[in-house]
Amino acid sequence: MIDSHTHLFLCEGGEDELLEAATAAGVERMLNVGLDEETNAGVVAAAERHLSVFASVGRHPNDAEGFDAESAVAISRLAAHEKVRAIGETGLDFYRDTASPAAQRRAFAAQIELAVELKLPIVIHARDPEGESAAIDEIFDTLDRRAAGHTVILHCFSAPPKVADAAERGWYVSFAGNVTYPRSADLRFAAAKVPDDRILVETDAPFLTPQVRRKERNEPANVVATAEVVAAERGVTYAELERTVEANARTLFGW
């Protein structure tokens, strides 16, 4: 199994302990995702320490204030590392107000440009207030204008009405622990509709712990619980989904 999106540096416990638990659960590869300049350097260092860990570098939309040309250069330099396999996470978040929409758009546009230039997949964060869709609608429009045909990963996919639009564009769709929650029937239905060659699973650890471990902080080992629910919804065995997502991640990240 793989974890297409995690934040080891935010998880409880030491790196070695987290990776030992992941290995014991059958998780063989993971993408450790940076959020800003400091954590970007950290995820690259972690990738250097561990064969099973790969990195994505970027500026999260919630931390987009102050993003400038120097910030873009810093991401570009780290992205040259052999174990950096994606740019992001980036996008738009209209749920939290820690960064202005203008700052988020500036950082997002710059990271799209970097991803296209460097021929790396771009990892998308999208969040709207409940019942709204302005952020994800704008993200789709922006990617259509600036990165048509580029490889896109919709991380922690939480917009069921957009699943057909994502499939039409050939984007990868990654499901996190929230797909297992009792209230997420629409999201589980969406997980059944993603084409086989575009589906991924993730933890987004330490956030969104799957329902069976809801009282605990999340960690990469728990991607197995999410995958079990996604497999059941798609009407396949866990082993079949495991082969599918491993193949997709191998194609996507080259690991």
C-alpha cells in the first residue's frame, strides 16, 4: 500500500517509529508534503534518510501571505532534489482566513508555473465553507487556463459533485480518512466513480484519522483503514485496490 499524502513532521511519535508502524501495516511508499520553506527543507531531509519516503515541496494556501519571487526560487531549488516528486500542496482555501485570497492566488499561480516548468505533478488543496464551492470552482478554472493537460492530484478530495469533471480532465483523485466517516456517503459514492488509473488513497496525517481510529492522531499506517473502505465501495478486494493505487503512484511519482 502507499500513502499519497502525509505530513510526518506533524505526526506524534518519532520518524523511525512512524515508519516502522507503516511498514508493519504494509505501507511501502509515502509522499511527505511540505507546507512552507522550513517544512519543505524538512521533508527533503526526511526523504534522504528513508528509502520509503519521497517529498513534495510548496506553500500551503493557509500560509500564502508573504509569498514572493524568492519563495518561488526556494521551492524551485529544493524541487531539483532527486526525491522531490511533486509541487505543493497549493491551491485555495476559503474556509480559513489565515491568508488573503489575493495572497493565495499569487502563490498558487507561481506554483502552477513551477510545476509546469519542472514537469512535476501539482498537489492541490481545496477547501470551501460548507455548502459553497467558490474555491474549488476557481481552482478548476485556473488550472484549465494555466496548466491544461498537466498532471494534477486533487488531495483529500472532498467535492463529490466535481468527480466527473476531474475524471474528464484526467486528474488523479486521492481520498483521505474523511471518506470513512458516517456522514460521508456522497464522498464514498464519488470514490466508486474515479477511473481505476486515477484513484489514490492517503492519510493527510496527522489529520482526518479514519473512523475506526477516530480518537487517535492520524499516521501513515492508517491509510490501510481508508483503503479498506474505498475498496468496499468500489466492489473490489483490498488486494485489488492495493495493486491499483500502487501502480498509479508508481506512474505518478516514479518510485
